[in-house]
Amino acid sequence: MLLREVEYVRPASVEEAIRLLAGSDGARALAGGQTLINVMKARAAAPDVLVDLADLAELRTIAFSADESLLEIGAMVTSTELASSSEVEVARPILAEVVSTIADVQVRNRGTIGGNVCVNDPTNHLPPLLSALAATFTIRGAGGERTISAGEFFVGVYMTAVGPGELLTKVSVPTRRPGTGDAMEGVTLGAHGTYIVSAAATVGPGGARVAIGCVSSVPVRATQMEGRLAAGDFSEGAVRAAAEGLGASLDPPSDVHASADYRRHLAEVSAVRAVLKAAERAKG
Amino acid sequence: MATTPATSRAISVEINGTTYEREVPASRLLVHFLRDDLDLTGTHVGCDTGSCGACTVLVNGQAVKSCTLLAVQADGAAVRTVEGLASEDGDLTALQQSFSDHHALQCGYCTPGMLMSATALLERNPQPSEDDVKIALQGNICRCTGYWNIIDAVVAAGKGGAA
Amino acid sequence: MTAVEIEPGTLQKGAAIGQSVPRKEDKRLVQGQGVFVDDVKRHGMGYLHFVRSPYAHAKIGSVDVSAALELPGVYGTLTGDEVAILTDPFFQISSPPGAHVKDYALAVGKVRYLGEPVVAVVAETRELARDAAELVSVDYEPLEAVVDARTALAAEAPLLHEECGTNMSWEGVYEWGDLDAAFAEADHVVKIGELHFHRFNSTPLETDGALVEYNRGVGQWTIHTNNQFPGFAGIMMGPALRVGIDKLRFVTQDIGGGFGNKITTHPQLVAACLLARKLRRAIQWTEWRTDFHQSMSHGNERWFQDTEVAVKADGTLLGFRTKAIDDAGAYLRYEPLGGVIWAQVAAGLYKWRNIRLEFTQAMTNKAPVSPNRGYSRMQQLWFTERVIDIVAQELGFDPVEIRKRNYVQPEDMPYETPNGCVYDSGDYPRVLDLALELVGYGSIEERRREAAARGKLLGVGIGSTLDSGTNNFAQSRLINPELQFSGNNEVATVKLDLFGEVIVTLGTTPQGQGHETTAAQVVADIIGCSVDQVHVRAGHDTYWNSHAGFSGTYASQFAVTGLGAVKGASDMLAGQMKQLASMVLQCAPDDIELGEGFARIKGVPEAALPFMALGAIVNMNNAGFPEDPPTLNCRYVYRPPFELPDLERKFGNLTLTYATQIHACVVEIDRETGVTEIVDYAAVDDCGTRINPRIVEGQVMGATAHAIGAALWETFAYDDEGNLLTPNFYDYHVPHALDMPPLKTAAIESPSPFTPLGTKGMGEGGGGGIHCICAAIQDALRAAGGAIVSDSHNPYHRVWELLRDPEATRANVEVVSR
């Protein structure tokens, strides 16, 4: 509803932002604010200091790595920017496709890739997608910079490896190689609504990567399914057989939108659909 | 620029072409700054979770929910609200007229937000399709009309020329 | 979407009536110049924030506001103890046991639902009021909660209101015809174990609110608010505050949607009134969305148990018996009127003559219910539509044929139902045919096959519904014979002003229905001027003296009561204008005609007086008349023709008009996920004479959208502890633009023989969309196990359950055949 009293600061550099975040236990980074401000309105969290990253141009770039194997996306890049980026279109169009289904235009104009992954709400779009894409996450703090995998980055509900006094600076997504296809499937609460269950899949020469969202505190890789698909048979029968037991291996929550059983079922169905679609795209 | 933490700030915001300089608490949402501090009550509050879009305004040309933006974040920005659409003499824009022509409003509470989202759309995409319009208005809840007439109104405004 | 215009009615229309005149309201609303309650400001006003119960059921121990009062900028507080001293409990509509409920503006001694206001805090800014609320300390002793009306009725259930001795608020048995004979004659008896209509509401985009000022010198409150039934609010608030009704001035202008959900705000308004008096400043209250979801105006949840339907071999429905259990929530704010209002449509659209319904209402630890779009009739109509679809499926009848066989026919109109209600006019078979045509019913089987090839189950469904309008409030006596309510009324004034302007005031409180426009259309045609020359004041104000006891905008009645009053006042004014003109022009009044802004002698165009001349004469130039000229300031009270019902037999006419809406839709269900998509939709309406067809269509569309939302996504679901699981728009998903199916509409006009203009009230819509979506889902599932849809709410997970275990719902239905 309304925020408690809070201090606000808008630093001019990443170093200054890190210094401010390290300077107080109650300091939080403010990116697009689409989650944080609503959390503060509900008074579910009350940071003492908001460190607004809006002026940090360094975090707003989209560029290829030197060897063009990665697309490096600044943490403050918005969904709208991702959706209209020619680099994304060329390198990994699934990103644009998926962010275009996040909520609505207003949210996409402000919401950032950094915010979406750092919030790590189990229903968020990007954590499972980036897990499937084998993205890496660069975190900078006073002690320096490190780059880690999705499995290391997503730690728990609303928790990531970004510690106090640290900032996620960029997300690096492998550029799509020939013979690779990506897809994200699932069931949402209404069109472009919140996910009830999501599944992201990448199919390529090396096999498949499948990550399920909304079923645990972090995106879950369907490792058994991936193992069965390593042989490279992506026919419908093979994919369905590969997915068998995926639901039973999960322990998803029950809530007003879905029972645990229904989520288990949707996880299997969505994983199959995502892999089949990704495989189809890998051909084209 | 704000480089030391403070609980309130002096901000300068351009709203519908007029620059306002005010001291505001950091905790104040842009929508309350508009409505309570500046008496621009055309922008409405319909929820407390950033879900309904009744508070939609344009910030630097982009549609945003002013309930999910702090007033201090708008420091230095150019904001447009529903009050800035019609001319000083009350000449409605083609979009506003199209809303009335198509019965795209009943209670009128969602209407300012709808108009701002649609204005942003038409400025980017002067002749949007029905699907383009639905996507642009997806973040604006209406409980009276069912959206059908609103979508028709925006499509028609597009076909008619500049908004 | 396409709108198809079918044969406008036979009423002779003037230049304005019957035309889709652009709305007068639009100019201000598209510029953001509407005045909604949160837009109203007063110097020095204090912002009110309610401290609300975090428990569904608890005793209140101590309440400590001292820390809140110490915060700079806090003006004061109000607690339940103060309320209990300063006010009397709200009047209870119910007979015992519900009559014993003690209901106050704040919780007194106990809280009975999550979100119940316990303390009110007022501060200089919104933020401070919110901050101060956190400093209020309340000691609760949690109690066990009961959240299911069925278990609330059990003897061992936790008791909400000790004074009642039971959680049952009201019960009554309705029986008409001869049930024994009907069941003896039946060739088949279809038994349905349990049907469930769920709890939801219309979530108007503007929440409740008020700006209350107190004039100490005359003891007068001015309440700027968006309450949509000031007549009812006054009846509740006056006695509670121990003041006469005239001490409560209600002022509304623009209201951001009501749908019935803004009728029962009197508790919060009383709290604001007390604070305005206590703190000697204006009090501003705007409800938060979460608070609205948690605490306000849920619709009636209702079970229909042990239903038995008597059917003949040819598909004729002879009658039914059922037991309805209704959930009123924690307090009775407009209840138990829901216990009789359903009877307006007891028979639905059907001709069966033998009906028995045992109605039992229970109180539970959930938000108190209030009228919600389609109030109580929607639940009954959903029941009749489920019955006819289940009977059709079980006995192998075609859903269209069985409806046409059993519909009340146009030649039967006006038709008296078994309980004495009179359906005024209508042609249900014709409306049904139009809906089916628009939804492409003829090609359904082909579409079904095509969808199956894509892995989708396709189904088509019909939802017939009636929008009964203009209540006879005497029906409240069927709930409580001691009540002194009956009939209905609405008021309008129409005057010719000094400069010839035609000025209209209404008693209504529109929330988007376009009253300013439709009223102006009626006035313009009767007075003889253009719509632009008629000025209708926006909103409602007690001080206009343009209201009566039942004034407000609710229950689909404006087109009858409001416009009836407008017509009456306009007729009076027209007569007076002719009389005055005849005095001036020296002829007989019958020689005068009014048109184009002039009063003139018929056939003598140069003998004409402009309206301005007439207005000037009565206002400022009235010497020299041999007798008093008329005032040209006319006030008319419209009273619908009603009798008192027979309380013994529960028999009588409860509503004046019955608009028809028949909806048809096509759905596709994903076999693997249960996700249901509406792929085609038609809504056909018949509300008699349409003053402004476009406004009528807008109401049909809105009702459709609400029904789609409720059918697929919207539910106020609680856990066992009484926590609301859908307290905001994240989890309570309402339809957005991308969720809407393609829509086709059409209309016919069967004028009502009972109303001044042949109009019928419309707007609520009767929930037709819920009925047809349920029917379509059931139809789609015939190819996948034949589950029976027995719940009004069918989100994806429920449809998946129906796919996964059709037998569970099939077990709910039994056919006993001769």
C-alpha cells in the first residue's frame, strides 16, 4: 500500500553502488522496481536504503563477447529492450520471445533481466529459461568479480548468490549454434499471466537441457530426462518416454491454483512440449 | 543527482510540459505525488500490487505504472498524464474522441490509464492491429466494458490518422 | 466483435429515444476530469487507515493505541469500545436467530473474519496513517474458525455470534404446486447430490471510499462517498448514529464501478462519521485493494443439495426439489435478503409448476457478503441451467430441444410463475436461436472433429438467464414479517431554468451506466428540445431533495424506476409549459405543441415562445397573471405497481420486469492440461425498449466479461483457518485484454407492458456466461468420460480433475426411471 520511510540514493558508478550496498545491512539495489516497490508497499520487506541503479550506463549494454560465443546482457537491460534488441534476435531469440510474455508493457518497460533473476520468485520467467540456456552470471563486489553458473546462482526462494554489498552486473547467454532450438512452455494464470508451471528446453547437438520452474525453490533441471535424450532421438514417443517419472521426482507446492499432483502432471506435460518444440526449431 | 542517501529529495519533474520542483519523501509513490501533491487527480489508483494499470502514465514516452515508481525516480524525467492529452481549450485528441464514439468507457475509472497506454502505442505504431492493441492494453484492467469496445476504439483511432 | 441489430421494438421513438446518442459523461471522463471520491479534498483533512484483524476468529483482549497517538502527525484513533458506547448496533433485516447479531462499525469484543476493522487511525498523510497503524497493539485470543457453511450449521461448529446461539442466520421452506403429484407423474427422476456456486465478486476498479465532514453547529454530516445505495446506507447509519436521516447528506459524483459491491459500506462510513466529529476535521478514507478483497462484498456462495428433478418421457420438466445452503460470511449486512431474492426467478426460464426449495443460510468466518452483480438470482438461474443440462445429458435429450420444450413461450406472456411472479414479456426461443446462429451452432460437429485433431476437446454450451429488475421490497417480509418495507420508488426533478435551460436531477448513483445521457434522451423527446439542451446534474446529492427511500443504483432498475421518474417529471413539465404558453399566447393548452426548443400554437408557427421566455416569466416576470402560473419546476416520484405478497404461501409478484439474456459459447479444452479456452461467444439480450442501444450493449458486454472471469479464474478461496488465498490481483486473476474471446451480440425488443416506457431494467445480466461456460465444458467432456460439471468455478485444475476422474462427478448423479 505505502512505503515506510526509506533513504534513497542514485550513484553514478557501479563502484559507488557497491560501496553503498556494502555500507548498510538494510541497503537494497533498486532496478526496475516492479517487484521491490510492490514488496515494500506490502511491507513484506523494508530496506533502509534504496540504491537506485538507473544511472549506471555500464549495466545497460547488450554486446557480444570478444569471440562472439556469448551475448553479454547488462543487468539493468529491460524486457522491452531485450524484446527489441537486434543482438538478441540474432544470438538467442528465445529471450525476446519469453520476455514478451512477462505481464504487460508497463512492467516490461521497467522490469530488468537482473531484477527478474535476482528476485528468483519460483514463478519468474527467466530463472528456468536461463538455466536451460546455460547462462552465466557475473557478480561484482568490493573483493572483485566472479562468474558462476545458473545452478550456483539460484540458491533459494528470493535468494541468489548475490551477497550483501554485491551487485549482479551481467548475464551472459551462449549464442545459439546451428542445430540448436529453444522453447519455453507451461501454463499461466490467464494470458501472459503468472506461471503455474513452466518448462524451458534447449535441444542441440549435445542433447537437451530442460529446466522446470514453479516446482521448487529454484529451477529444477530434469536430469533424468536429459540423460535419456542424450542419444539424440527427439521423436514424440522418445520424448514422452524420457519424461516419464519426472513428475514423481518432484515435490512441488500446493496452492489455490494447483495441487502438488497437478503441478507434477503439468511439469511432465510442459517438459515434453518444450523439448518437442525446441527440437522442431533445432531443425529449422 | 542524488549521491548521498537521504529520506527526502528535491526533485524537478516535467509534467505535461510544466516543470514542477518539490521536496518529496523518498517513500512517496509517483502516483501519490501526482494526485496528492500536484492535484493531478486524473491518474487513478485501483490496486496495491501494481497489477491494474489505472495509474499508467508516460515517463519519457514509455507507459509505466506510476504506483510502482517512486517520485524521486522521476527526477529529471518528462511525464505525461491524461490531463496533458486534450488541448488547453478542451479539444479532445482523436483517441479520446474515438473512446467516446465507440462507447469504450462506462465508469471511466480505468480510462485515463487506458488512454495513456494507447497513446504510447499509437506513437510507436500509428496503425496497430487488434492484437497489437490487446498487447498494449494487457496491463490495464477494466471491469465494466470487457475491453471489446476499447480495442475497437484504439484500432479506429489508428486508422483515422494521428492520435 | 460484431453487433447484429434485430428488429427494434414497436415503441414509437422520438428523435432521441432509441438512438445510440453519445454519452454526456464521456467528455469529462476521457480528460481525467471525473470526480471520484479520492479526488475530493478538504483543507486539514485526516487520512484514515483501518487496523484489521489478522485472524478469522478471535477474542479481542486489550487494545493499546498510545504508541500510535504519540507519533507526530497522528490526529487520533477510534476503537470498538468507543463505537459500542457512541452507536447502537446496526439494524438487522433478519428475524431470529439472525436478528440477534450485533454488528458495529468496528469489531466489538471479537473479530469474526480476517480483515475485519478493529481500530481506526487518522493522520496527516496517508503514509503516516499507515505507519501509525503498525504501532497499534491488539491482543487477540485466536479461536477455531469455521469456513464451510455446511459444517457451520453443525451443532459442534465454532459459534460466531453468541447472541444467536447458532451459526444459522435464517431458514425458510418454499413450496409451490404439488411435488408429490409431480414425482408420481414423472417417468424419470434425476437426482443430483450436490451442486456448488462459488464465492467471488465484481472487483470494481475503484475501491470504497469517503470524505466525511461534520458541521458541528447543525449536527450535520456531509458524506462524499461512492456508496451506490444511499437510501439503504441512511437507514443503517441514522439509527446507529442516533440521528435523523436528514443529518446524513450523501454526495456522490463519479463512481468507478459498483456492481452491487458498494452497497454495504455503512460500517466504515459510520467510523468515518464518528472520527469527523471526534477529531473536528474532515476524514478521508480510501480502501486498499487488499482490504477490499479481504473484507468487502463477496457474493453469496450457495450449495444445492439432494436435488431431485421430475421429468416426463418426452422431456417435459414437471418440477424439482432441492436444499440450498447459503454462506453469508461473518455478518448480515444486506442478508438474509438473498434468502428470498432468488425466488424472483425460482423457475428460471422454464414452465415447471412444482417447486420446493429449502433455504438455510449460515454465517462463517469469511468476509460478509453483499449483493454482487446478479445477486441471488444468478445462483438460482445457474442451478436451473445445470439441472436442464444434466437432465438432458443423462436422459439423452438435445440441450436445445429440451430448452425449447420447457421454456415459457412468448404466447404465455405475461406469465405467472408458480410463486406468483409475473414474467412481463419475452421470446426465449427466438433469443436462443439468435445466440446459436451467432455462435455457429450448425457447424459444431465439424468444429469438434477439427479440434480433436489438434488434441482439443471442443464443447458448446447454452446459458439462459433472466435479469429481473425493479424489486418489490415487500419480499423482505418473507424473510421477516415484522419488516415495514414494500414497493419501490425513485425520484427525478426536471425544471426549466431562468435562461431556458432544462435541468434534471436524479436520485440515482450511477457507476458507468450512462444515466445522465439516457435521462436526457427521455427528457428531450418529451419536452421537445435537443439532448444537448438538457443538462443532467452528475451524481447524487441528498440536498437536491431528489431522492426517496429506495434511491440508488442497484438491482437493474434504472430504466424503469429512474427513467419512470424522469418521464413523470418531464410529462409534468411539458404539461406546465403548455399551460403557461397558453396563458401567454391566449389559447387552450391543447393548442400548444413543444418542439425544437419552442412552445408554439399548432399550425401557427409565428406564435412561438422560446423556452427561455417561459423560464424568464416564472422566475422573474410573473406579474399580471389572473391566476398563479405553473412553476416549471417538477418533481416526480415513480412508484411501480406492487401489492403485498401472501406471506403464508410466499406468493406474489416480487419484481416488475424480466429482461432476457441468452448466452452461447464454444470452448476448447486441452486434453493434457485442462486449460480451457473460449473460442467463440454470443450474447443476445432482450430488455424491452432500449433507450440507448449502445449503452445496453455495453452492459451486456460487461456482464459477459464478469461471468467469464468468475467461470474460469475468479474465486475467493479460503484455507481452513479462514485466510483468504486470493487477496489481490496477483492471485485473484480477472480477465485482461488478451483473455477475451471474440464476441458477437444481438438484441430484440419485447417491450414490457408494465413500465412507463416499455423498458426493462438490465445491467446485472444474471450470470449467463457462467451458465454457458459450465455447459460448454460439460459438453466438451462428453467425449472424455462424461464428467458432470457441478461447480460454477472451473479453473484449469478442476477441469483436469474432471478429465482425470470423471466418475467422481458422475457418482453425484443418479437416474431413477419408471
